[in-house]
Amino acid sequence: MNAHLVLRRLVIGICITPLALTCSFAQSAPTPTEASPTLFQTISAQDSVLFNAVNTCDIPTVESKFAENLEFYHDKNDPQYGRKTVIDGIKNNLCGKIQRELVPGSLEVYPIQGYGAVEIGVHRFHHIGAQDRDVVGEAKFIHLWRLKDGVWQITRVISYDHATAK
């Protein structure tokens, strides 16, 4: 073998070996920890209870799903702090005016070690008032759920990318 061919194979080997190792590690590296089926079902059920209560204006149930120190961030409004402030907003702006539905297949749930879980999804809001009956809004959301003393409550909400449904 001539020296040029040996050098070429050596250079190729030096260049390819790290790439091959990177690829093999990338294939075996764990993906972000998704929720167990049990946690997913738990958070999905909590979401259903919360928004069935919002849709029917069952305020005591809505209150039970929000922590006292709730923070609510919305891309179209100023932040709201505290459960009472958010509940007042639900009473004034949603009750009897909006019906929320979770977009099928959009729900993601991830555990938060030592705290609870994060829920991410897309939801649609159907305006039920006579004036805006056909308007359907859509937005993305993130809910941070805390499990404390066996009770799940939302401590943070981020609601963003509000637009007319696609």
C-alpha cells in the first residue's frame, strides 16, 4: 500500500470514528422523560374535571383545581396573580360565553421531580353567545400541576398563541 492511501484511510478513520460514536450515543441516549401512562391519565382526568367545571360555571370545583398562589400568564392580557383574581376573570369572561375543548392528540404530560407534572396542549374555545356564535379561538397552554398532600392543583398557567382556529 502506498503512503498516500494509508494516510487517506487514517484521516477518514479519524474523522468517521467520532461521528460513529456520536451517532451510537445519540441512538442510545434517553429521550426526555415522558409521563408514565398512570401520570398521563391522572393529569388528563384533572384537565377534564377543571374544564368541565369551567364550561358549566361550577366555580367551587374550578377553585379547587387552582392553588391559592396561582400565577396566570396570557399573551393578550396582563399577568394575573392569585386564585381569586383568576376565578373572577373566569366568572366575568368565560362563564356562559365560552366552551373549551382540548384538541384531540395535543396533550403532553411530563413529570416534574419532587413537584408534580407539566401539562402542555392545544385547546379551542367556542363562543356560545349569539353575537360570536361561529367564532372559534385556539391557543396553546402550559399548566404546572403540583401534587401536595394527595391533591393536584395548578400553580402556574401560560396561555399563548391565541388566534382564530385553523
